[in-house]
Amino acid sequence: MSKVVTVKERDLLQVLKWLRDLRLRVYKKNIDPWALRQGLLLILHLDTRAALERGVPHEDLRAFDRLVEANAAEILLGKGGKVK
């Protein structure tokens, strides 16, 4: 697992739709939006721990996160960064 790649665009778009719907639900239910952010960060930490326990190297996780952050920066800057 030394080569790190981002996910299929179709899968990412589906997850982004779920998260958009979750954000809308938080708004409609008048839930503190910081609770959503805290929950998302908590699940990322739990996912990281689970990956490490399954033997995924910490370096691979960091490399993947850097790729995702670079891709997000391109999208946010309007450079048309495509989800790979």
C-alpha cells in the first residue's frame, strides 16, 4: 500500500451528498453546527485509529490526507481541481 491514490469520483460525490444532507438536517433540527464539526473530526480520528490497527502505515494516511487537502485547495481556489 505504498502508492496512495484518491477515491473514485462517483463514490466521493455520493458521500458529499450525504454530508450535504446531514448539514441541512442539522440546520432544520436547530442543532449546534459545531456539534456536526466535532462529530466529523471525532469520526476521522476513530477511522485513523482503526486504519492503524489494521496495519495501514501512518505515512500512507498522511500522504493520502495531503493529496486530499491539495485537491480541496484547488477546488476552493476555483482552479477546477478534479476529484481523482
